[in-house]
Amino acid sequence: MLELFTRASSWLIPAIIVFIPLYAAFRKVPVYETFVEGAKDGFGTAINIIPHLVGMMVAISMFRASGAMDMMLGAVRPLFDWLHVPSEILPLGILRPLTGAGSLAFTADLIQTYGPDSMIGRIASTIQGSTDTTLYVLTVYFGAVGIRKSRYALKVGLFSDLVGFIAAIMICLYIFG
Amino acid sequence: MVNWIWLFFIVVSVIAAAANGQIDAVTQAAFDGAKSGVTVSFGLISIMVFWLGMMRIADDAGLLKKLARLLSPVVRLLFPDVPKNHPALGYIMSNLSANLFGLGNAATPMGIKAMQELQKLNPDPQTATPAMCTLLALNTSSITLIPTTLIAIRMNYGSANPTEIVGTTLAATIIATGAAIAADRWYRRRSKSAPPPSINKRKRKTDKTHAVTHPAADSLSAVSPGGGPIA
């Protein structure tokens, strides 16, 4: 199981990178030109993130430096210590469903503070990558067609976020522990 | 919501800093944070450019369409109340396969198209149908094969193995999606056995096409191909 995980991690990307152009060439797609054409969009996408990320990273960086983060986490630390889970990732679990930019900024902040290869860095990466921003998806998708009563949709989204959060922690503790 | 979170962080920081005598540190932190925001964004350029290039190849080669076709039995199983051959199903498949490849930019418009098609089947245009809730559940927990954004950030901060989280992310996302589908099924069954919600007969024009409103406050998902999930 463990072996499978590490294998999947290291093989998935090269497999995709070689399969896509090979398949495309077989289908007579001019692979390099198509690549360049599509790649142009990447620049704008990354640049568009700057204002979101600057805004959120300023707020989170202040929150950490002021000591407010430690004060907040102090209350839950005993419980998390008892579970052998680093309490630093709790705010990420709360932010993830609410704001995409905020949770991305928080993840980047954790990786910067504790290192990408620390347990906190790995858990944060996994949490951030494994679900989408529930509130945002709900607003955009239902807003687009004028749905006002979302019934149980929000509950389902938040429930799956919670499950994903716990799963990410347990999987990382098991694989990297 | 985002406005409140942002305000909360800043106001609480300054109050806490005053109480802890850390006011200088907070000023420094604000500027450091701004700098990190730019650094991280710039770090994303390389991998975004590369990945979107690859994805264009996949798209032109018809791989996304092929994947969508492979997903069709799953989709029909998840959306039993959408008639066979209804255009909504096609959009749902495209939405899911774009999500799978981490193409948030392509997934969102497809998802909205699917919602619009599902809305045509909706007897009460203000209330979400079960099919709409299922589509939403799949998107809020969206499965992504490669969390590109995170790989880029980890590379930026000098990870020895930036891609080691691909397996754990995939496992966590599959579990989260499974939970979403299970919860959605449960609510679906419950709402079926309960008496149907009374349909509001307010005289209000609800059938006009609503403009696609992107809440400007937090539109990051829309600009990040790192996934609908800023993955």
C-alpha cells in the first residue's frame, strides 16, 4: 500500500507527460505548436492570482506575527497534541471551504514557515489540493441559473470538506509518519 | 464572507499585536506578506504555462472528449433523473473531465452550462433539483489528478520532492468525493420519502437567464487552472 503510494506519486506525472503528446502525435496534432499556443494562457492565469494572494498573505502574515494565531491555537493545542496532529493546520481546515485565495495563502504561509517537506507542509499541501472552495462553487454555479434555495447542497459540500480534511491528515500521518 | 474573514484577520492582528507589544513586527509582517504573495504567484507561472500547454495538446487530440465518453456510465448512474441523451449529460461529462485534468478555467463554464440545462428540467426555478445538488457535490470535492499549483509552491520553497504529495492528494480527494456522493445519495433518498416541498407560487419572473455572476470577492478558482480546486 505504502509502496503503491510512492510509486503512484512518482510515476503519474511522467506517464501523463509522455502519453499526451504521443497520443496527440498519433492523431496528427502538431504537438509543439499546440503546446506553445495553450501555454500562453498560463502566464495570465498566474498573474491574475497576484492581487488575491497578496491581499490574503498580508492578512495571514500579520495574524501570525501579532501572536493572534498562537493565542487562538493555544485553546485547541492539547486536543490536537493528544491526537498527534499538528494544531497549526486547523485554521486551514476552517478556511478551505470558505475562501480559495485565503486557504492557498495560508498553505503557502505554512510551507514557508515549516518547510515543504515537514509534516505540516505535506498535510497542508494535501488538504489544499484535495477539495475545492465549496462556498465559491455554490455561489457561482447556483448563482448562474438563479437558484436561491440550495436545499442540502451546502451541507453535502461542507461534509465532504470535513471528510477530506480528516482523510488528508490521516493519510499523511500514515504515509509520511 | 471573504470580506469578513479578511477584515477579521487584519483587525484581530492589530489588536493582538498591541496587547502583545508586537506592533513593529506586524508592520514588517504586512510587507513581508505582500512580498510572499508576489513571490508565490511568480512561482506559479512556470508550472501553469507548462501544464496549460500540455492540456491544450490533450484537448486538441480529443483526449478530454474521450475521457468524457468513458465517464458516461458513471454519470448516468449519478444522474438517474436526467433523461438519456439530454444535453445536460454531455456538459456534466465535460465538466468532470476538465476537473480531473485540473482545468478549472474550462470546468467552470462547462459546469454552468450543465446547470442551465438542468434548470430547464426544473419545475421550480428557484429551488435546486437533486441533479443540481449532485453536480454541485461533485464540483465542491472535485477530483484532480495533478495538484499543479501546490507542486509549484513546494518547488518554490525548495522541496526535495515536490510531487510526493500527488498520491496523498489523490487518495484524500477520492475519499472526499466518495463522502460527497454518499451524503448526496442519502439526502436524495430522504427528500424522496418526505413529502415534496411546497412549490412557491409567487408571481415573479424567474425564468429570465441570469447573468453569470462571478463573486468578485473570491474568484480565484476561476483563474486557477490548478484546479477548480486551487490545487
